[in-house]
Amino acid sequence: MNKIKLTAVLMLFASIAMAQTATTESAPTMEFHTILLGVIGILIFVLFLLVLTLRRVLYILKVESQGGVYPIEVQQNFWENILSLKPLAAEKELELDHDFDGIKELNNPIPFWFNLLFYTTIAVAFVYLLVFHVFEVGSLQGKEYETEMANAEISRQEYIKKAGNLIDENSVVLLTDKNKIHEGAEIFTSKCVVCHGDKGEGKVGPNLTDEYWLHGGDVKSIFKTIKYGVPSKGMVAWQNSMNGSQMQELASFILSLQGTNPPGGKDPQGDKVVSTSPSTNDKTATTVTIVNK
């Protein structure tokens, strides 16, 4: 019997501890398995009490049906320590003076474990109020959602940056997608117009709209020039400011400027490079012919 008492008490406190941990843990760090563990612990404890109660009731009914008397002192010792209940045989001792149409009221106190659980829920609710509504240490569902979305956006940007850096001067290809070309145009506007003009006509830097190139006119050469720059001529290396995907978009936009011939274009510089568009079967194929000026 003592082992049963000890098991019941341990299960009660373990269930309360797990439930309190799952409730008071801050929302951003709350794990589903922690909540599930607390719920399972409470359910197991309640099931244990139900089975134990049913077992005692059946035993009492069996003893009384056989004309025997259930040993009240044994039952009282157990239930007073665990559930604070008395057997059916002791009902006469619990009757109150209230009587309504033959229905009598028993002075059967609320079990200790129930009171303990009830006051524990009050304590947990008070802690919850302080943590989430007074001191705002924890995050409510709305704030948790915003935090998760912000973290997801950070992860997405890191993935994009990592994926973009997989593109280098050896794997770069000429893009033809209009959206990608538009993104390249935005990069050009923010970083290149100071030296090359808003239409690529050339200022301090060379004209990007003609067929003459100082460092190669195919997509790989342009990508390499963007990435490493030309320090001797004041061309900045953009590898620390742009990822591979952005440099690929910029290089593809620059090649889309070929033949636009904006007014006020700078005089040709370098070697003439005749480049054909990539074939439909091989998107990386580019025919380049260099003609000495």
C-alpha cells in the first residue's frame, strides 16, 4: 500500500511540474513535445486515480455483497493521505443535518490532491499573467508569429545569398528572363551610373553600348571584371558588395545594352568583340570574335 501511495504522490508532482513548465515557458522557445509531455503526464495521473478508485469501489461492493464489513481504518488511512475520502460503509458518520425528500448531504471533504492541483493552476495563471502581460518577458501568439516570420525571412535571405555565391566566372550564364534583366538594371542604376552613365554611354568608365571592350565582351569576362574590378583604372571590385547571382544579373543587363547607341556616347575603347546570342539548345554557348581596332 505504501508503494501505491508513493507512486501516486510522485506522479502528481511530476504531472504538475511538466504542466507548469509547458505553460510558463516563453513562446519563442516553447516546444510542442514539452506541452505534449505535460498533457500526457496529467492524463496518466488522472487515469491512475480512476483505476485505483474503481478498484476500491469494486472491492468494497464485493465485501459488502458477501455480508462482510470493509475495514474502515485501512480505507481511511489510504484515502486520508491520498484522496481524503472514506468508504461507503462510513457514510453514516458523514451525514449532515440537511435532508430534502430523503436526500441527505454527506460531509465528504474535497481531496487534498484536487485542492493542490487547483491552487497550482491559480499559481500558474498568476505567473502567466506576470510573464506575458505585466513584464512581457514572454511572447504572445501574435508576437510569436511576427518573430517566426522575421526569422524565416532572415533564413531566406541567407539561403539566397548562399545560393547566389555558388555562381562564379566559370558557371555564369547569360540571362534572358525579363525580370532578371530588370533586377540587373536596378543594380546598374544604384552602382554603375556614376562612371558609366545612366544609359551605359560612358563617363569616367568606358562606353558599354558599343562593340568595343577593354577586358572582354562575353558574359564570363564581364562577370569577372565586375567581380574583381580593375584597380589600376579605378574599377571597383564588387565581390564583397554583391553575390554571384546579382553580378550575373548585372552582366546580363550590360550585354542587353549592346547596340542601343545612346546620344553622347563615349568613343570606343579596346578591342571589337562580336557576340551572338546563346543558342536555344545551349544556353551557355556564346560565339565571340575579337577584331583588333
